[in-house]
Amino acid sequence: MDALEQRRDRVADQWGLTNEVVLVHAGSPVPIEGSDQYHSFWPHPDMRYLSGSEVPGAVLAFDASDRSWQMFGPRLTPDELVWEQAPTPLGLPLDELDGWLAGRPNRPRLDAGHAGDSKLADGIAGVRIHKDEVELDHLRRAASCSLAGFEWLYANTVPGMTERDVQIGMEAEFFRAGAPRVAYDSIVAGGPNAAVLHFLPTQRTIEAGDLLLIDAGAQIEGYASDVTRTVVVGADPTDEQTFLWHLVLRAQELAIDRCRVGVEWRDVHHDAARNIGAGLVELGVLRGEIDELVSSGAVALFFPHGLGHLIGLTVHDAGGYRVDRERSSHPQFRYLRTDRPLEQGMITSVEPGVYFIEALLSDPELRDRHADSVNWTRADEFRGFGGIRIEDDIHVTSGEPENLSVAIPKPLRVG
């Protein structure tokens, strides 16, 4: 039995259906207004997982009565083939789907994915969190392609380049290494821009001594790599840059070591926040007892996001939250993308960070609320500092965690 058959069997077991018909849709391209072009097509990940296909318009049908699966794929007309390359023929022609359904009258029809049945989606997610060997191979290859881009970054980035220059150079190396596309829009942020968590590269010139935060990754067979490195460009790091960079690195190393079966991810995140808070106390930015600084939301002013997320067919993969857990509104936990015990076969990012975000530093309500726990005079000295994040992709095994992106170096300075 091949990997796709095994996945389908596991999903069918998870669904536990008896007489229903389930349709899994790839989705359709979205046209770009005012042109004859379409936005880049990303198939629904459940379709990719269960069929290995990324053909627009394809449908995978499941008949629960005999646990059989049938693929339906589009066939282009001669006129369409003038303009478009023919997709790989899949299963039966798509126009035979209605007849296939008509042969199964009075059977409940369910749709998985998109706006479909949430129980079906949760069932697939519960299987997708455990990566099989084929998926692990794709993820490792994606990390290898990402390595090529970061090696270019370290060898070529100097003051005077723009953020866009860095993006173009890195992504070109992803593609040369074999990646057909990036896993997500690359984040390349220099100087104060590095304080914006999802900053897209601009024509801003990188200056000597700037922090440069790069969050980028290649994609292979639909599987994502997600890596962040922060470097000082073209000058010796300042004492504050050095201290905070090592603080983030140490928090990451401790968190990676805890990526083991049965460990609650929320606890790993909480401990990372405590470690970062302790460092900010040592730096003179925070004052008080560490647990109180975390519980009050003071640490979240400087580490506002979750420690990581599951990775797979999407960069923020399915299954991060157990269905029986509610999301927290607490400042330190509200952006958690994962809240569950870690299980063998999961891939999670581990990405602590420290940021000096102007929108938070200048907020009068926050300054008043945290007047006792934040040394605002000291914090204001870091306005324009930017931010530091270090991220790797970790495979939870039956033993030691496997760092899929460990080959990508972590220099403090380049150029």
C-alpha cells in the first residue's frame, strides 16, 4: 500500500462514516480583475494530502459504503488548449461527476474543506498532523532549498543593498536549488522595519549596523519550510544587539529541546516568555517578578506572538488547536497557533523573538497600565531598534527532536 492509500485509509477511519458520500475539492483559480490572468493557484491542502494533485477544479470523491475513492479531473477543450497547458489527466473526466453522484441516490453528501463540514475537516487535520516518510522527505528537501537562499544571504548582503535586493537574491537561490515556489511571502525587514512581525520587503536601503530580519522558506511538493534568521549587517553588533540576539537564541535552544512527545506546547511557550522576560529584566527594560510580568502581559509587549505553529502542506498547518480547547484572550497567549500536547510525527516551528514595536511603545493606555512593570525611559531608548527572531522547523520524534533546518547557520553578523 503506497503513502496515498495509507493516508486515505487513516482518514476514512477517522471519519467513521457508513453510508455517506464525501467530496474533497481542489478549488478554482481566482481571476485577476481587468486581465486574462489568474492569481497564483494553491490547491486546498486536504486535496493535496489525499491525492497528491494540485490541478485546479479537481474533485476527489469518497463512498463510505465500500470505502472507495474516485478522482475526477478537468479536461480542457481545444480552444482552451490554445491558451493553457493541459493539466495532468486525473481519474475520470470532471463532467462525469454528476453521473457518479446520480448513481448513489438518497445518500447524504458531505463536502470537506473550504466551507464544508467542520467535523470532516477536523478529521483530516487529526491525521495530517502526523507526517509520514514521504512528507518528511518533502519537508527536508524544502529546508535544503531554503539553505541555498540563506547561504546567498550570508555571502552577499552588505550595506547599501535594499530589502528587495535581498529578497530577490534569496528567492532566486531557492528556485535554483529546485523549489518551484516560495512557501509564503518572504519577510525581509531592516532596521526599524524588523519590529513589524509580517513586514514585506521594500526599497529601503540597509545601513551599516542595522538589524536585518529574514523570515523566508522554500516549498517542495506543496510542503513548506519556514526559517528566520536575524543578523547585523556590515558592522560589529552593539552590546544591546548582542545581548538580545543571544537571549532569543538561548530561548529557542531551550524550547527546541522540549519538543518531545507529551509536552504541552502552551507550557513551552510560557517558559519561553519567562526566559525572555528574565532577559528584559536584566537589560533594565522590565522590572518585577518574572511570573507576574508574564501574567500581566508586560512580556507580551516585547514578545507578542506565539512561539510556533505546525508546518506541513501550509506554513501554518492544520490541527494546531485541539477541538476541545478554547482560544485564550490573554496577551501572552492570544496569538498561539498551537495549543495541544506534542505528538510523534508533528513538525512545529520554534521562533521566539524580542521586538520594540512603535505602536505598543507609544500607546498611552499601555504605558499607563504597565507603569510599574516597564521602565519606559529605558524602553524608549530602543525605539527604532527593530526586532530579533530566530526560527527553525522541528520534527517531534520518539526520542530527540530533529531540527530540519539545522544546517542553516545562525551568524550574528554578515557583511
